[in-house]
Amino acid sequence: MKKYFLGRAYLGWFLLILFSIHSCIDPFPPEFEYIEGLYVIDGLASTVEGTTYVTVRKTFLEYGKYKASFVTGCQVTLRNTITNEEVSLVELEENYLPPVDFKILPGSSWKVEVLTPEGKLYVSDAEITPGAVRINQIEETYNSEMTYDEGEDKYIPGHEIRISFDDPQEEKNFYYYEYRAYQKAQYCRICYNNVLRDGRCVTFTPVRFRTREYYTYLCSTPCWNITYNDEVTVYDDAFSNGKTINNLLVGRVPLYSKQDVLVEILQLNITEEAHTYFRTLKDIVDNNSGFNAPLPSALTGNFFNNENNEEPVLGRFTVASASYKSININRERIAETPVDYFKSPQPEEYGDPLPPPLTYEAPCVENRNQTAIPPTEWIIK
């Protein structure tokens, strides 16, 4: 399992802010009181390497829209409340991450401590890690009308991912699902209205240098782009305790291109409190009229200011036992048009009025959305 398995939902209330910014519906002014300067802290610690992270953001209102900016310079610590083990997280690409081989164990108890640059200490409640539940099977089904896009007034095609697993009978279980999808990168960099020099897209003066709207740069080594789920998917065994769960829909992967794709599904066994939080979050997002209503108490999360219990803190820290399974999907024979507009190759060419040297390739930069490390289960030619 590689690093950067962070669901696009960011596992918390921040999704509400993102949804109001990026949703297909028109923006609307809030009817409930929106407080600027609130901290939004979301985090996950799991039993699979590369899945643990914490993100810290601060809210603000700009032109009537909800936004939140990443807070840099925090000291973020994971603490085992049984052994008192401390794990320091480092800042990387608007996330705070532990060592790449870090993972927790079922039965262990963890909490998060966040010390902000202004000296405020935010602490989460401790959670005990449930046991893992293995995924038995995974399968995909193509759906030309997978989901409806209100903004575009059309259906979006894609693949629906379903899994089967045996739910343990001994106790109640609560599940949260994420995926990440790998596709071979066609370009490692696209520079709009500028060119690539010294690893950066640079705007040159005078303006005569800018001859095209964009330039494309091939990858100097094999490279994969990574996309993530943008839906909240949860499940509980209230009506299926101890049974085999078959063909449970856990992910919908839009047809971003006709390239083959590898999809990794992560099944997180979470606490009942975490499930209540995400279930409420899902209900609000699925019924977006709920943004105009007072926020449910279930979304207050589990963080508090160590010196001021009256200060509201948004977001949640969740522990989980995880299992994952992958599936390779061939897309070359699909008839429908992909969601994303394909950028035609437009390399720098000899004779263009560009500053030397002409550049044709870019490195594959290791980050959340790109990797040069071949996915473990990648078998697509």
C-alpha cells in the first residue's frame, strides 16, 4: 500500500465547505450564522500503511462563499493513550503525515494533539481501534448513466464498484469507504500561458514569449495519475449482522478518460460515533438544501480547545481498521465521451519564440495525485 490514500472528502466537515464551492448548484447566501476563524481539523489513523493523516484548516467567508485555508506550521502529534507512544507528523502538501510505514493496531487507543502557530492546543477524544474485516471479492459494472450532473444537465458515465465480505457476528460493525484510481499519465506537466523551466511553470516577459494557450510536457519516466472518491459512502450491519454481504456498492468512478484504470477500494471499520458523524455528513451532502439549516449536533466532531471548552472546533479524528482490494478495468472500447476534456499534445517546438532551452519532458513528482511507483496490483498493459 502506498502513501497518500486520502479520500477527496477529507473525512470531515470540510467537505461541506468544498461542496458549497464546487457543487453543480448555484452558490447561495447562508441562512445560518457562519463564523469566520474556526479551526477545521480532520484526521484518520488506520491499520494500513500510508493511510494516516491530519489536515488543519481555518474558515473564512469570501464574496459570500464558504472557504477554508490550510494552516501551516502546526505541531501535530498522534498519541497512544495506552502506551503513551508519541508520533510526530510532518507537513507535506497541505497535510500532516506520519512516517510512511506508520500504522496502528486493532485494540489500540489513539488521539491527536494539534498545537497551532498562535499557541492554541486542540486535542481530540481518544478512540479505540476496531477489528479489521476482510474484503472477499470486488467487481465492476459499467453504467453509461452512472450519476446525474445537475450543472451540466446530463448523465455522467463511469464504473460502479461493488464488494462482498463476511460481516462478523460478535459485534456491531460500522464501515466507511474510500477509493483511489490509478491511470497512466499522458503528461507530467501542463503549463498554461507560460513554459516549463527549472521544474516550474514560469511566465516570461516580454509577452511576446507566450505564443500558445498551453504547453504539454511528457513524463521522463513511467508515471501514474491518482484520483479519489468525492462521495461519502458508509454502511452498517444493523440488518445484516453476521451475514455475508454481497454486491455492496462502495464506489463510483467517473469516466475521466478512456485509459485503463486500476481502482483500489479501502474498507474502513470505524466506531459507531464516527459512523454517526459520516452518516449525518452524507445526508447533508446528498440533500444539499440542508446547508441552509442549522448544523446538526452530530457534526460538532470530537476536537476541543484544551484551554477553552466553549470554543467550537469543527472536524473529527477517526481511527479505523482497514482492508483493501484492487481491480483492473479496461476502458478502451467504451463508446461514451469521457468527462474530462482531453488536452491535445502541444509541445514546445523549434522556431517558437521561447527562451532556451527547449523542454519536452517533466519529471514524475511524487505527491498525492501523481506517483512513479507502479501500483502493486497493476497488470494493465
